[in-house]
Amino acid sequence: MRKSHGPAFKKAVIELARCPACRGRAVVTGVFHDLPCNSCNASGWVAAGTGETLDLAELVTQLNMKLQAALRKIEQMKNAPAPGPEAQYQTNNRRGAGGTNYTGD
């Protein structure tokens, strides 16, 4: 491990897992009503490797990083070219009259 001074330049991503005590629901069933889960600070998430509770400031940061990654993946899937036969209809193949799209229909 290298020696370094000061905080890290990038925030480390901690793998999150659902809390085993409440199964990600953030509440546990009491005798008469639901109670906040003490194992995960009523968040439903714990560190995947160790199973320990994250403090709330760290949890918010990790959930935001996870959300941003999911949004990036959704945008990539939206911008991906259409698979299969419909790909021919979505792009211009310049085979028609005057260089227009020809689909063969």
C-alpha cells in the first residue's frame, strides 16, 4: 500500500447488500406494529463484505453513487441501436430513389 497524505481523491465505492435482519424493508415486525430495524439504522442496506451498518452520511453517498450508475446504464440502453430486424427500419441505407431509405416492403 502506498503512503499518502490527506483524503483520497476519489470516494471508494462500498458494495451494498440488503440487511439480513429486515430483508431490506428497514422495519422489523414487533408485537403490535412495525419497529425500525436496529441492524441497518432503518435503511435496509448494510456493507456487503462485512455486514456492518454504515453511518447515515456514508450511506447517502453510497446510495447516490449507486443511483448515478443505474441512471448511466439506463441512458446507455436507451441510446443503444435497435437489435434485430427493426434496425433496418431505424437507419438510412440510402438504397431507395434519390438516396432515401429502402426497406423492401
